[in-house]
Amino acid sequence: MTALSGWGRWPRHESELVVPRNARRLTELQTSARGIVARGNGRAYGDAAVGERITLSTQGLDRFRSFDPETGRLTVEAGVLLSDVIDVFLPQGFFPPVVPGTKFVTIGGMIAADVHGKNHHRSGAFGDHVERLSLALPDGRVVECGRGHEPGLFAATFGGMGLTGTILDATFRLMPVETGWLRRRVIVADDLEDAMDALAGAAGATYSVAWIDCLAKGEALGRSLVQAADHAGEHELGERERAAGLFPAAPRGRLAVPFELPTGVINRASVAAFNELYFRKGAADAETPRLVPWDPFFFPLDGIGHWNRIYGRRGFLQHQCVVPTRTARAALADILERISARGRPSFLAVLKQFGPGRRSLSFPLEGFTLALDLPVDEGVDALLAEIDTVVARAGGRLYLAKDSRQSRDTFEAGYPDLPAFRELRRAIDPDGRIASRLSGRLGL
Amino acid sequence: MTGDGTTASLLVIGGTSDIGRAAALAYAQTGRRIMLAARDAETARRNADDIAARTGVPVSLHALDLLDTDRFEAFVDDLPMLPDTVLCVVGELGEQRRAESDIGHAQRIMRVNFEGPALILGIFAERFVARGTGTLIGVGSVAGDRGRASNYVYGAAKAGFSAFLSGLRNRLSASGVRVITVKPGFVRTRMTEGMKLPPVLTAEPEEVGHAILEAERGGSDVVYVRRVWRGVMTVIRMIPEPLFKRLKL
Ligand SMILES: Cc1cc2nc3c(=O)[nH]c(=O)nc-3n(C[C@H](O)[C@H](O)[C@H](O)COP(=O)(O)OP(=O)(O)OC[C@H]3O[C@@H](n4cnc5c(N)ncnc54)[C@H](O)[C@@H]3O)c2cc1C
Ligand SMILES: NC(=O)c1ccc[n+]([C@@H]2O[C@H](COP(=O)([O-])OP(=O)(O)OC[C@H]3O[C@@H](n4cnc5c(N)ncnc54)[C@H](OP(=O)(O)O)[C@@H]3O)[C@@H](O)[C@H]2O)c1
């Protein structure tokens, strides 16, 4: 038994971690156990990848299966890391169709959470690019799922958080890119209204995202830096970029947070400093498009190892909601006001626009998504409960990959396809073998 | 490329081993064509597909059990080509305590770590001499540098393999055939799964894979991975026997 948690380091639960070396062994373990769930690289923040009793690591399923350079079609085992895919294929001129904010996630984890990137408004979620997968069911069967095979199981697996079975391998297409550089423009938005308009206005760009200064109040509420970017063509590179490489490598092991800082170090002052700095730096090169390398653009936090330790022993909470376009302005203003009024700065606040979503438990729906990082302290529960109410009233929902605390009411209100998902679970897993802390908590 | 313009090839004996997989990938990244020999066809197939998908080089599979010495000649004859380099990574740690009283177990450790690897590389040595070129690489272990209470059956077999490679190298030094001995210390692989290993002395399989490739590219005869092990083992070998026998190692 080990105490396992998600990337947020809280809550911790006892669970036995097993690491099968191949799919056959994994399937045997899954069918002989009860209270088991798959775990990829543990980057979900909450309790999704912690089994009630046993946690099934996919670390041993780390093989690439096949690649077709003509079509970009790649088949890999589910435990392959996104960073590994990028390391191998970016130098060959290919990039994944959708990437989350860290590259240290597994392909299985990306499917199970149906992750989104900064291009959801254009490209949808990762699941939209998955052509097929094989799934180990709790009864021991391994089924091939795709649009033509088991379409119900296939659809429910995107966003299904491991609860439909364990993904063994999957096929998706990489997209061709000429370089590892992005042409990025930064737009300074004076308030929330401005930021949302800027995001909507940047919808033509492949990638867009807004970093919100959470301390700004009143008139300036929602003051942001909006980034819009596209993959750069080879002809756009200057001497500096060429010297750094057509496909610059990800810097390795730049910095690491070596130990847990005492809770409270991330106080108002340090966050204010961070936000101020970020805002000024962004403003300085605003509007002029600049070429930036792929790694810090997509994965700004990956350069700092174990950065989750800065939140101290008590852990931190990540909160991510999405609200539909029609209610978004009012709901987001309400949420930001509550945060800035409490003087409970969020280390990071990121706003993105989503295009149309898919069904089942997949998180994205057409609207705006706001991600907040909050250190755990007294009062955080009350604040988040208020925010959840705002979200639910606005017809929105919370992201399961980042959740460890929402109420069942919030959850049930947010996911109208939940009854169908529960029914599918009962059909494929009548004995309830697959169970995570998340599924227990939310009655999934 | 070889002299006649064909792609050079590497045969890994022990194609399911973590070190063998890493070495094969390192060679494939330089454009080498890869052959994997193994007894577990399913894992070998996964490794072969992995290397081919990552690098685009062709990888072929060949069945071989290193206890099956009678089949060795036929195995070599049946290969699609005589490889340019042969790397043998086969090995089994076994259980020292069990080997002390279970002679079958002790014999198996000796055969897997010494008899099989030495005989198969011996066959390739003859073919390489006839051709006039080739590189033979054997993976031994620092455990072969001095017998210790905790693993001397395995250590003795590795020492035997090491002596065999050293003699072969000596004999073939004037021919075009090279012989390289690789001695890992601790490596994080299936063999050491669940053991507590000192981080400074422990290599990842990828490190060993690259060290093997570098040994062939450079002129090394005997390489330790990590390098600190050469010093560590020199010290261990220097301890006088009357003292050494009383140490708990
Ligand atoms: C810094 C940071 C930034 C992030 N940014 C984003 C973002 O921009 N967009 C976004 O969508 N997400 C984002 N995330 C969340 C992250 O992408 C998801 O939580 C992802 O699922 C993590 O993948 P993992 O391999 O670590 O999976 P884990 O955290 O180990 O598991 C996540 C879920 O997937 C299930 N699972 C894992 N492997 C399998 C499998 N083989 N078969 C079935 N189920 C499986 C688990 O049971 C669990 O429910 C971010 C996380 C971090 C830490
Ligand atoms: N890991 C360490 O710390 C360490 C240290 C020093 C030296 N070494 C040496 O490094 C080499 C590679 O080991 P590893 O660490 O990569 O461990 P490993 O993954 O366990 O590799 C051992 C390999 O030997 C193969 N093998 C065993 N018996 C065989 C037989 N009769 N016929 C054919 N193949 C057989 C295994 O095949 P199957 O998959 O079929 O079992 C496996 O491929 C070994 O020689 C080992 O002694 C390892």
C-alpha cells in the first residue's frame, strides 16, 4: 500500500500500485481485482487516477506500435508519454493535433480525460482525433473500439476517466508542421470584456489563450494578456531561430523545486509580483508578432520540475469550469469578483474559448473555460462552493481531471449525459470492479 | 553503411531485455538495420515494432533460447545475413540462496550467463574471422570482477564470460574482428525491479545502450557503466583476501 494522490498532492488515499509489464498481465490483474482503476502519469490534479483499492499503472505499456509518415497516423500503447511522441516526431516534422498544458501526460490519460488545448475552438478535444483504440473491459475481454466498432463504448471512453475500462493502445493522426516555432501575438486586454472579445477575435489563430491578472479589481477586473499563435513556416525563421534549430529541443532539467516550501509562501505578495511581472513583460512586446519555441509556449511549467511542491504540505486545488457562451460574461465577472474581493489570489488564472463539445462526460462545451490554482486554506472550500453555484446556475460544469471536491449536485447538474454513462457502467461492469476515488466520491 | 554500400546491421541476442531494447534503439537511430533474437516472441515483437515506428529502420525477429545450444549453428545459418555487430545481453540473476542447495538452479545460472553467451559468440567469431570483419559485444557484470557471498554463482558465470571475451579479444587482435566487454554496475531494469539501488551508481537502460554504441564507435575493449564502477571495482579487487573474506558484501 502506498499513499497516492494526483498532481495536486491532495487528497491522499491508500492504494496498492501495480505495474504490469504488458497488456496480457494488465488484463489479468484488472479482472482478478475489485476497486481498481488505471493510472497514467498522475497529472490529473484530484483523485481520478487513484483506485479504491488497487491502482493499475500503465507505465509498462510504453511501446510505439506503428507510424505512417504519409498520413501521420500513429499507433502507440496507452502508457506512452506525450513528451516521447514529440521528441520522436517533431524532428520529423509532425506535431500532436491537441496538447494540454504539460507534455508529461500519457496518451491513455489524454483520451480518458479527453484533454483540450489552446486550439479547442478550431480542432476540438484530443478524442476528436482518435481513430480507434483497444479497451480492456472489467470482464477480461479486450475490445476494439472505433466509429464502426462499439461506437457507444468508444464515445464514452473520451472523458470517461478510466471508468469504461483500460485503454491498451490507440491510433491518432499527427499533423505536419514545417518548424518547431510559433508566431505569437500578445494582445493587452484592459478588462474581462476586452479579454473575451480578444479571444473571440483571435478565433482565426490556431491557438489562443488569456492569462488573467487575478488581483486587478473594479474597472480593471479581468485585465489580461491574450496570446494568439500559429505554427510558423520555415521561410519565417530568422537567423536567431535557425541558429537555435528548425525544431529546437525542449530544454531539460532547467530548474526544480527541491523541497516543499512552507504553506503560505505563496501569499498575496508573491502572486502580485508574479502577475505584475508577467503583465509588464507581456505588455512590452505586445502586438508585434514574435517567434517563440514550441516548448515554453505550450508547456511553460514543464521547465520547473516538481513545481507542485511550491504549494506546500497542505497541497493546492486546481479549479476549472466551463460556462456556455450565452451566460459566460456575467458568470465569469461574478467569479473573478469573488476571487479578487477575498484577496485570495490565484497563482494562475487561464481563460480559453471552447468550440462545440461532444457528449458523455467529456468536459468541453461551447463557451469559455476558466482555470484557477488555489492553495488550500480555511475558506477555500466556501469560496469554491460559491463559485460552483455560479457555474451551475450559468449552465456550466467542472473538469473531472482537476476536481477533488465538487458536490454531487454540481456534478449532476453539469453533465446531462450522466444517467446514460452510469447505465453503460452497470452493463459492462455489473460487479463494480472498476472504481476510483473519484467514481466513489461522485457516485459514477 | 558498410564498405559495399549496404546498411550495416546489429543482432541483439536478448531482444526482450531492457538494456538490449535501449541499445537496439540507439543503434537504429544511427540508421542500423536491427535483428532481435529472443525466446519470448510477444515482447520481442513489441520491441521490434517500437524501434521501427520510432526510427523507420527495418527490424526482424529470430527465435532463440540460449539454453538450446544444439540449435545454435542452425540459428546462425538461418539468419537473413551475417550481422556486422552481435550484442549478447542475455543474463539471469537467479537467487543466490537457492543456488547454494539447488544444483539445477545453480546450473541454469551458469548456463544462461556463461555457457550460452560464450558458445553463441564463439560461433559468430569463427564466421567473422572468415569474413574478415565484425564486432562482438558481450554484456557481463561488475559482479564477475570478484566473487562475493551475496551473488557468487551469478558472479562466477559472469567472470567466466568475461575471461572468454578477453581470450577471444587477445586471439583476434590482429584480425579485423573486435571484441568488446561491457560491465554494468546497477541498472534500473526488470532484473533489479523492486530493489533499492544507490542513485549515483545506478544507470538507466538508455545510458547503457548509448555506452555500448559509443564503445563500438570508439576503440574501447572493456567499458564499465557507469564509469565510476571501474574505480569501485579496482578498490574491491585490491582488498586482501584474508580481510575480504570477513567482509559482508
Ligand atoms: C500543468 C498541467 C497542465 C494541464 N493542462 C491541461 C490542459 O491544458 N488541458 C487539459 O485538458 N488538461 C490539462 N491538464 C490535465 C491533464 O492533461 C489530464 O489530467 C490528463 O488526463 C493527465 O494524463 P495522465 O497520463 O497523467 O493521467 P492520470 O492523471 O494518471 O489519469 C487521469 C485519468 O485518466 C485515466 N487513465 C489514465 N490512463 C488510462 C488508460 N490507459 N486507460 C483508461 N483510463 C486511463 C485515469 O484513470 C484517470 O481517470 C493539465 C495538468 C497539469 C499538471
Ligand atoms: N540490471 C542490472 O543491474 C545489471 C547489472 C549488471 C549486468 N547486467 C546484465 O545486463 C544484461 C541485460 O539484463 P537487463 O538488466 O536488461 O535485464 P532483463 O531485462 O531481465 O534481461 C535479461 C534478458 O535475458 C534473456 N534470457 C534469459 N534467459 C534466456 C534464455 N535461456 N534464452 C534467451 N534469452 C534469455 C531474457 O529473456 P526473457 O525476456 O525471455 O526472459 C532477457 O531478455 C544481463 O546479462 C545482465 O546480467 C544487468
